[in-house]
Amino acid sequence: RKLVGKLTTGCEEFDEMMGGGIESQSITEMYGEFGCGKTQVAHQLAVNVQLPPEQGGLGGSVVIIDTENTFRPERIEQMVRGLSEKHGIEYDPEEFLKNIHVARAYNSNHQILLVESASELANELKDSEMPVRLLIVDSLTAHFRAEYIGRGTLADRQQKLNKHLHDIQRFGDLFNACVIVTNQVMSKPDAFFGDPTKPIGGHILGHTATFRLYIRKSKGDKRIVKLVDSPNLPDGEAIMSITTEGLGD
Ligand code: GTP
Ligand code: MG
């Protein structure tokens, strides 16, 4: 078993709550309402993972499985410029963009297949200067939710989602990579899915995701990140900000 890596979020409180950062060889689930910042955190981690360990990164590249077409290269550029300012080092946004491998997933089956493609790429890059050390699935659940409607299909959906998560966990183990998945929750009770405080995917996701983070909006650019049901860390809350420069304290 390889040594677990820790990836900085760029927010000190957040890192501390996570015991130093997002852990490799584990799935970290971020859930919350639309616009709470899940995709923003994902973008920031795609940048940070490329930093050397001395700067909180894992010196690696990233695969993003983008199911909602929300990846924005311009946002990466802004965040890299933000980091340049923060560290007093002139980073090249183009270099960072080269190490972000984005794959659009058109439906849930395609999404499942893309984990295989990600593994192939990670195998190719294993001994390179930028091995894949982060896998992002944003959103994990949107396609599943859209495709599996009606009570008759619930068990089927859970079974597929469960297998998908299994594949994703395996990726994390195999490549000593961090894995981030996002899951939108509704603001109001939903007739079909029930309790809005429980993310879609329900119990199965609850057991598989090692770290579960509930993100909610606060004042201005502030966000509250809550660590829920972690196996080895105390539950806690952290306040982060999302600004032009990216994630911060
Ligand atoms: P869903 O995918 O709809 O569930 O939402 P999400 O949780 O992924 O939200 P997302 O990460 O897209 O957050 C959107 C919010 O991030 C916006 O409302 C802004 O507050 C903030 N944001 C997005 N882009 C920028 C930016 O370029 N600059 C700044 N300062 N804030 C941004
Ligand atoms: Mg999003």
C-alpha cells in the first residue's frame, strides 16, 4: 500500500478539517445545492494537484469526467494567476491546462466507460513527470437522476451507481489518486427523492464515499463546508471563500 497523499484545497481551515488536505486512495463526496461551489472546488483542486508536494500538491495531472459541461478553462487561468500572486511564483496557465484531461460524459453508461478510459490514460502516464493523481466526476449523479425515473428503476439505478463507485475507488487505490465526486441536493423536499438533506444516491453513496462534505452558501463569497461522518476524523465545519483568485480562507 502506498503512502496516502494529501492535497491542499487552498483554504487553511478546510485543509485542517480534512487532516491536512483531501486524501488520496479515498473518495471525497461534495454535496450541496446548485451554485454552492462544488464545481469551483473541483476546478481549484485540478490546479492544486499539479503543484509539488512542498506547495501542497501531488505533482500530478488530473482527469475530469464532466457530465454537465461546466468545465471552464478561463476559470483555471484565473485560479493559476491567483496562485502566482499567492506564492510569488510566475506559473504558466497553459502548462496547467495541459495537465487537465477533460472528458465529456453524455449519459450514465458513457460516464461509467470513461472511468476505464481514465485508467488507460493513468497507466500511460504512470511513469511520466505528471502521473494522474486526481479523478473528478462532476456530477456523479446528474445523469443517473435524469435517466432513472420512477420507482421501478430505483434498485437498478443504485446497483449501477454502486458499481460505478467501486470502479472509481479502484482507480484511487491503483494510482494513489484523490477522487472527488459531486452530488447536487435539492433545496426543497422532493416528491420522489424525499429528504432534501440526504444526497441523491442515498445509503449506497453514504457508505462508499469515505469523506462526505456538505457545502452551503454563507455571506458574500463565503461558503461553509461541513465534514459529515468521516471514518477517522472528527466532524467539523470550515469557512472558505470563492473569489476571482479561486478558493481561499
Ligand atoms: P451545481 O453544479 O449547479 O449543483 O452547482 P455547484 O455547486 O457546482 O456551483 P458552482 O461551483 O458552479 O458555483 C457557482 C458559484 O461560484 C457562483 O454563484 C459564484 O458565487 C462562484 N463563482 C463561479 N465562478 C466564479 C468566478 O469566476 N469568480 C468568482 N469570484 N466567483 C465565481
Ligand atoms: Mg457544478
